[in-house]
Amino acid sequence: MTTRRLLLAALPALALSRPALAQMDPGRAAAFIQATGEDLVRVINSPAPVEQRRQQVATILRRAVDIEGTGRFILGRWWRQASPAEQGEYLRLFEEVLIRNLASRFGEFQGVTFALGRSQQRTEDDALVTTIVQRPGTAAFNLDWRVADVNGQPRIVDLVAEGASLRLTQRSEYSSVIQRGGNQVAALLAAMRQQIAQLR
């Protein structure tokens, strides 16, 4: 499996759903990714049992990622079509899918190292931070993290792997599921419930 395919399978796209409240300074974004990355690497490389590492990774991700904004952006135009009950269930399922997917994979890796690359202003609202990730037995690869100010705090809002924005990839996939299901958000909710059952 290529690095890109691994990331697409492991990382549902991270997305900014609303304008950031303040301009994100590249230095602040880099410091945030540095601290988050160090927390993740410390947990991933610890001798703790796999399930414990997964739980600790999940805690870090809930703190670092704009989960609600991600989910709403990815649902896109279908958000307005969904009923309030469907919106609530979708956000709950989305968080569980995102965290389980990431934590299950990150929690199984060991021997991971990472280093910061360059950081740059992407738009008025977010900055792009490049990291170089290395795992034993694999070639190093770049991950570009988009960081924005969300309610006054830096949060991860997108991940770019090999030039592909994962938020846009996931948005397209979710929309396809809904369209195949007769343009009903309920079809996506059913698929997400099934995915969660398989991740347990």
C-alpha cells in the first residue's frame, strides 16, 4: 500500500468549516504542531499496551483537531438537508469514526520519529506546517498540516499528503455515499454505523 493510500485509509480529511477568528501566525502554528507531534510520538513509542496507546492518542486528537468543524465541512451541502436529529447523530458518528480510525492506526505504530519542515502562511486564516515522518522500514515522507485559529485556539483543519487534501477527498466520498443512497443523509449514517462496528 502506498503512503498516500495508507493515509487516505487512516485519516479522514480534516477540514475548516468556518472562518477563523484571527490570523494564524506560522510560528504559532509550527509550535502547535511541534507540541502535538511530540505528544503523539511519546505515546506511540511508549511500551504501554496497544489499547492504552490508542486511548491516549484519542485524547490528544480530540484536543488538537477541530472535529465539529471538520464534520460539518465534509458533509457540505447535505448539512442543510439533514434534519436536526440527523445532524446531531452525524456529528457524534463522525467524531467516533475519526478518532477510532486515527487512534487504532497511530496506536499500533512504534519507532516513529518526526521533524518540522517549513511553515508558511496559506491564507489570511491558516498556516501550513510541513513535517517529515519516519517509521522503521519505510522511507520518510512529508505531511503538511493546515492549522487555523478556531475560537481563539490553534486547531488542525486539514492534512495534505502527497499533494492531496484529505478533507476534499473525504467530502467527495461522503457525498457519493449519500447520492448512491437516494440523496438521503440516512444512507451515510448507516454506512458510518457499519464502519464503527468494523473498527471495534
